[in-house]
Amino acid sequence: MSMLKILCCVLLTCHLSMGKKIRGNREDQRGVLRVNELHVSSSVFRLFLEGEDTCTLDPLQLHTLTSCGFNSSNPLIIITHGWSLDGMMESWVHRLAATLKEALTDVNVVITDWLTLAHQHYPTAAQNTRTVGKDIAHLLQSLQVHFQFPLKRVHLIGYSLGAHISGFAGSYLEGSQKIGRITGLDPAGPLFEGMSPTDRLSPDDAEFVDAIHTFTHERMGLSVGIKQAVAHFDFYPNGGNYQPGCDLQDIYEHISTYGLLGFQQTVKCSHERSVHLFIDSLLNKDKQSMAYRCNDQSAFNKGICLDCRKNRCNTLGYNIRKIRSGTSKRLYLKTGQRMPYKLFHYQFRIHFVNQMVGIEPYLTVSLSGTKEDSGDFNIDIAETILGNETYTFLITLDKDLGDLMMLKLRWEGSALWKKMWGRVQNFIPWGRGQKTPVLSVGHIRVKAGETQERTTFCAMTNDGQEVEVSQEKTFVRCKEDTSKKHRRRIHN
Ligand SMILES: *[C@@H]1O[C@H](CO)[C@@H](O)[C@H](O)[C@H]1NC(C)=O
Ligand SMILES: *[C@@H]1O[C@H](CO)[C@@H](O)[C@H](O)[C@H]1NC(C)=O
């Protein structure tokens, strides 16, 4: 792991040290574009047809648009790649284009090819993002003038440096109209983190901006993906640091799949996950990943953020609800290792009542619903429970259980506690028939993030709350819970 990370960092930092600032003179670089100005594009735009087939557009000769098959009554999506190490178009570009075309049918998909400007030292490539942004702005302006193509029907999707390019394209188009939507897929961090909104992707660049942050793990003060929020909705899957299935352990799997390319694939795995999460949202319409507004990942892990009131939750990817607001919203979610990535989020709230002996319980829990059973999962409560306490945590499952009906709980004890108990028994002259310590569990509340349903579980028998080590206890919906639900149904 560390070898690889050091390699990446050395690569990145030496690239960074070769150039200083990318911020040039803003007066020169920004400003309203002039339509008649003969703009020679440094980027190449290709209309995606199918498979590997594309048709190159010449923004100066707009008849090429129609002969390529551009249909001005359909919306336009422009995909823009990022920094290039080898000068080759990465394979996800065509995959995303094909998926968009297939899922949306009546759409123009254009690929920005800025490989010659991207296959440079990182700071040079980063500096070139303004040039490419300007090229896109010119293309859009030509479309506006010659086809009355409205900017609000344009959706720019940019990966890494391409995200900032899309932002610059938006900011060059100063007029009453704005680009409809910009999606930043793990927008690049180095040389953009902490910059003013005019020097990176920002919510001002389009009517609606969303971003997916997947590789913000920081090393020597730098992260590949930008950490700060840059959109109206910023998604941080799995906290945004790195992604499940992208560990170095998986390098062997990658090498067997991609050959030696697997090495590079592993380096890019978390960064590129942003793209595959987006593709997933187009491919698996019935498995849309839901994300929840939260202050940070540790609060999210406690399960306290699974709230959808006041637009606190939203769908990750193409089908996001486009609600605009002044401030950036940070949304969190957990995902699986491979497509479909969707996981179901459950918040657990266990009430411990009058717990006499301080315990750090290790529990095995299973849930049964009307559709599925969860199977066993473990909960390690790494806190001492004493007196009356509520412990809250997040559980994710890869299946929808339906309405929750039953919960089974077993206290596995803890290695530490067993040792302690052995010692305590030696010191304290308890009789042989003395009761062993018990865990006093009151009711358990479970809230499903995806359905917003709350269920309260009570112990099934009247001996109720007390759970001994290795004893399995069954909890069912509390009576009040069932009748309340019943009443609600009748009222509805
Ligand atoms: C353009 O797309 C529309 C559907 O949005 C279709 O009805 C029309 O025939 C297309 N035009 C051409 C020239 O293909
Ligand atoms: C816990 O709450 C119960 C009432 O629900 C009360 O009788 C008991 O004294 C409380 N225990 C502690 C340790 O606070």
C-alpha cells in the first residue's frame, strides 16, 4: 500500500513543484466571449455515435454538426476527461457515453478530447483547463447563435481536471442564461483546493451543480480529489476518502483482470469510482443510491443523519433531484464494492436500562422483514454501557428487507470482559449459584433511511430486558408500534 502511495505522491509532488500558480491574470482570461470572434479551438469535440464510433465536430463549420447527426431538438451532454499520464483516452469515457446514449435515447453526447493539453506535467495540464473551458464555451455559444440551442439544455460532465474545465466553461458564459447542469466526478484537488470560487468548479457555474467525491485521502497535504464542497450537492460516498474494493489487496484481482494495467487501475480505482457510481445510476434505475446530509463521516457512522425532511436526502447520480439552494450541501452514503453499488441504510438505537455492571458488549444481530432476512451482523459497542444509556449506530445491508418484523440479538460477551469476570469472581465472594451479569436491553428502535420507516422492537417475553452472555433474545414490533401503524393506515 505505502509503496504505491509514495509513488503516486512523488509523481504528483514533483509535477506540482515544476509549476507554481495556475491563476493567471483574470482580466485576460475571463470576460464575455464575442460570438464573431474567430476562435480556434485547441480541443477536439466528437459526437458520440455508438460503440467506438464518433464524428468530429468543427465548431467553425457548423454544418458538420448536422452531417454528424447532431439533433438540436435534443439535449446535449458533454463529457470531459482529466489529466492524462499516457495521452490515451481512458476506457470509461466511451462507456459513460454509451450508457448515457442507451439510457436517455434522445440525447446528443459529445466527448471533449483535450489529450494534447492534458498529457503534460500536472501544473501545465491544470493551467490548460481554462483554455479548454473557453473552447467549450465557444462551442455552446455557436450552438446558441446558429441553432438557438438553449444553454439550460446542456449538461457538462467532467472528471478530475475535467470538472474544473466544465466550471470554467460555465463562468465564461456570462449572460442571463446559464448552463443547465454540471456534474463534477471527483474534481481534481491539487492546485484547486482552497481556491476562490472563480478559480475552480463552483455552484455559480451552472443552474445546478453536483459533485461526487471519491478519492480525497490526504497525503502530504495533498489529495487527488478535492475535499471541499464545490457544488449545490456534494456527495461523499464512504466518507469520500477512498472506496471499498480499492485496497491494495485487490491489486491481484485487478492484475488478473487487466494484466499489468491492473497496477494503474488500482491507483485510479477510488478516483474513477465516481464515474462508475454515475454510470450505475443510469444502468440500475431500480437501485438508486440514496445519500443523506450530514456534517461529517463520524456523525454519519452513528446513524444520526438518515433524515429526509427538508430535502436532507437526495439521489446520487444522474437522477438527482435538482433543488437549488444558496449553500453547498454535503451528503454521505455507504456503497458496496461493485456495481450495483447501492446499500440500504439502517439506524439502530438500543436503549440500555439500568445497566448495573459496566459492559462493552459485542453483539450479533439479525433482522427479518416482510421481504428478506438480513443474516447475522456484528456490532462492537466500543463504549462502556452503564446505567441508562442509548447507543446509536449505522448498519448497511445490500438488500431491501421490506417492513421490519423481528429482530434477534445475542450478546457474545467480549474477550476483555471474560478476562475481567474471571478475576472479579476470584476477588468477590459470590456464591456458586450467583447470577452472572446481564445486559439490560430496553426497546430497540430501527429507522430505515431509504423508506424513512421507523420500527420499535420490544422483547417478546416478559422476562424482557435481561440478556445473558451467549443467550439469544427475540424482539418483535412493540404493541404500541403496531397499533400506531395500524391507526395511521386507517386514517390514510
Ligand atoms: C430529432 O429528435 C427528435 C426526438 O427528440 C425526433 O423526433 C426527430 O426526428 C429527430 N430529428 C432528426 C433529424 O433525426
Ligand atoms: C434508569 O431509569 C429508571 C427509570 O426508567 C430508574 O428507575 C433508574 O434509577 C435509572 N437508573 C440509573 C442508573 O440512572
